[in-house]
Amino acid sequence: MNRLTLRRPDDWHVHLRDGAALAAVVKFTAQRFGRAIVMPNLKPPITTAALARAYRERIVAALPKGARFEPLLTLYLTDSTTPDEIDRARAAGFVHGIKLYPAGATTHSDAGVTDIAKVHGVLARMEELGMPLLVHGETPGPDVDVFDREAHFIDAVLGPLTERFRGLRVVFEHITTAGAVDFITRARAGVAATITPQHLLHNRNAIFAGGIRPHYYCLPVLKRERDREALLRAATSGSPRFFLGTDSAPHERADKENACGCAGMFTAHAAIELYAEAFDSVGHLDRLEAFASHFGADFYGLPRHDDTITLVKEPWTPPQVYEFGDGALVPYRAGESIAWRLAGTEGA
Ligand code: NCD
Ligand code: ZN
């Protein structure tokens, strides 16, 4: 198959940033996806419905003219989030999830939750309202091995939480291990996961290929080959519990190429193309549409799109850098070939 037309997909996990950075990256997401769940880890974080409303307006203002793209906002859960704020988020209509960052787990997570028991009241309200909890599933801190953080979090927090709040809708974001695939497969109804393109295409050797490669550093960090294989099997399995979430996370070049470089890979410029590569690698392009365009919308209770996009198998090469406000943004696969290309979008 050299040409593939899909119902327009959605990105169920993306970082669009703010200001000049937002203006530089949002076009890539809007070109490919009809909607995206936008992460709230700004500085300061988007912790209230009022802040989400203002951020939404900035995103819409930064869209290219004529773009048909709907940002779906999220709130950043903190120890002091109140159940009333969840009510306001629900009433606002444009907030589609509440994001749990364990404090210290990743970029801009210092305001995150220090102890899950502190937000039990909020989780109960979310359960009542059907508001999804989006989880960065890693245990931070010096005592847990970097490569075991996801496994530790499943046992210590996520497993117990999905049992305590049996009606809570939960998305385990950007899963990276065979253990997480297993957990999702066995979980009760209402628990799902997103998978990034980089975790389908690479194992952790990519970070150390001939020297340290900061542009392959993201969180949760890439894992073993057997984990990558399990993720690829899950994504291409046809199970509605696994759907697309790029976790495209742009950082200025100097913040990546640094003695203490930031976590995050920018993939939005080629997001759906990269998933096509991954699905093609195991002969399952026929399963891409459901993963990219059906299962996430169904989980979030939103309609599937009526319009389509078309991909062709024709190699192209992303530039070394994209403009990024005052700085530069090194995209994933900079100067290297990508097998699939976005040929066009067809309106409904
Ligand atoms: C994300 C970022 O830069 O905001 N980084 C990343 O490595 N994925 C945060 C996150 O999703 O963990
Ligand atoms: Zn993320």
C-alpha cells in the first residue's frame, strides 16, 4: 500500500507551549489533526478553568488562517485543586481532562501532586462527572531506577487508584513498557492508554548511539526492544484501549543540547507520518485509522471527524531546524528521511 486515506485523526496528548513557541508549532498539529488534547504544563501551569479559557483563546489566535482545528484543554492537578474547580471545568465545556503529574516527574511538574491521597476528593468529583484523569505514570525521586519508574507507579499508585475509583475514566499517557501494555489490557472498563511515535520506533539504544543524543531524550524515557515490540503489538492490535498521543514536546535547541538537557521530543511536524511508518513496519497500515481517528474520540465521547487526510509513501527530509520564537527547534529526524508524507486533507 503506497497511499492511505484516513478519517482525520486527533492527537490525544500534545504540548503546544505559549507565546512565540506556540505560534511556531501549532500549525504542524493543526495541519494533521482535527483536535488535540493540549497539556497544561506551562509556567505557571493551567490550574483553573479561567486560565484554560485564556490559553484556549491564545491557541486559537495562533492558528493559521482557515485552520479547522479544535484545541481540547486540560487542567493541571495540584495538591490544592478543589472539587469546585472541576465543576467549573466541566461547565466551561472545553476542558476534557485533568492532568496528574506526580511532583518532580517531568518538565514543569514541580507544582504537581505530592501525594495522591491529597486529591481523593477531586478524583471522586471527576468520577461523578465523567471527567477523565490523564496520568503521567511515573514515580519520581532518587530511590526508583529511571527505567523502573512506570512499573513502580502502576503498582504503587495507578492500580490501587483504578480500583478505589471504579467509575473514574483514566488515560495512562505515553506508556513505554510491556508491563504497562499488560496493565491496560487487564484493567477494568474505562481505562485506556496513549502511545507516542518515538516509543513505537525506538528503543533506548537510540539515546546512546555513538554518543549521547539529547534529541532522543524524553520522559518517560525510551525502554528496551521487548517493550517497543509490546507497544507496537498493542497499537496495531485493534484494541480500542490504545490510541494516538504524540507527546510532541518542543524545547529550544540550547535547552536540549545542554549539560542538563530538557526532556521532550518534537514530532508534530511529521506525527501521523511517523505512526504510518511504525504500522507499516509490521504490515498493519489497515489498523492505523482506528488507532489514530476512532478509539480516542470514542473514549472521550466526541464525534469522529467526517473529513479525511491522505498519506503517500514518498520519502522526505525534515530540515535541521525549524524557527522557534527567538531560537531554533530541532525536529525529530532532522536531516534524515521519513518514509510517509502528508499529501493532503479533504474537507467535509
Ligand atoms: C514533556 C514536556 O517537555 O513538557 N516532556 C517529555 O519528555 N515528554 C513533559 C511530559 O509529557 O512528560
Ligand atoms: Zn507530555
